[in-house]
Amino acid sequence: QFLVAAESLPSEGIIRIAMGLVYRRLGRWEEAISAFEQAAELDPKSQDPKSNLGDVLAAQKRFAEAERMYEQALTIAPDVVDTFRLNVWNLLYWKGATQEAREFLESCPKQDHFYVISTKAWCDYYDREYKDTLVQLEDRIFDSPSYESRRQLLLGCAYLQLNRREAARSALESVV
């Protein structure tokens, strides 16, 4: 059906993005890359195709290429927090570079966003700074149930590392 839509609306980048998302979900990487590249050509002022292309490249462990796509996406839309998050996780998977990830996060204009706070907390966790992980998250409540469950999961992991079993159990049970 997307192919029919793409043929009847050849200049609509959003259709190519939708096709790319479907191909990515199916693991059809080259088709996803092609769809996102087409979307980027059709709508060069949109960050979405670049960010999604970065996702596909990162999933294929093509980390340097993914980083370039995220950087291009941020050049187009420098306030999209999700692109910051995706680029940081790309850095972490690629290089394990928690300090570089933290420094990059500092350039995000929305420091109070859940993605920024939780990613900093994950960096602390990976560096085995479990108390710092708790400092990032303990006194915060997030409006979104999805964010709150992710916060509780990370808190539970940090509590376990600090041998605070009851706190860990309470946090982890709240996720289930």
C-alpha cells in the first residue's frame, strides 16, 4: 500500500519515512536506508529522515555513519531531545565513551528532559557510580508512565548494586 501511495504522491517525504519505519521494523535494512535517503532528498529541511537513518545505521553497527546522520539531524533541528538521546546511545554502544556522552548531553538545550536526565544516570551506572545514579533519579517524578517505569527500573538496578535490596525490590516491583 505504501508503494501505491509513493507512486501517486512521489514528492511526499512522509510516505518514504513511513516505508522506512516499516522496513526497519521488518529488518529489511537496505530498503529502510533507501526509503530514508529518499525522504531526506524530498524534504531536506526535516530532521526525521536523518535521525531514522541514523537508527538503521546504528542497528547495523555502522556507528560512524550513524553519528554523521544524527549530527545532520541536529543541524536541522538542534532542539530535538530524542536525537541527542539516540546519538549518545550510539556513542555508548560504539565507544563505551561515557565521558564523551556526558559532554555531548551538556549541549542539549533541554537539560530537564527525561531523556537527558536518564541518559546521564545510565552513564553514571555504567561507570559504577551508583550513588550518582540515585542522585540523578531519586527525587524526580516524571509525568509519563513510560518515563516513570524506566526511572524505577534504573533505580532498582542501582539499589541492587548498593546492596539496598528492599529499595531495589520496591522499585523493580513497581515496574511489573
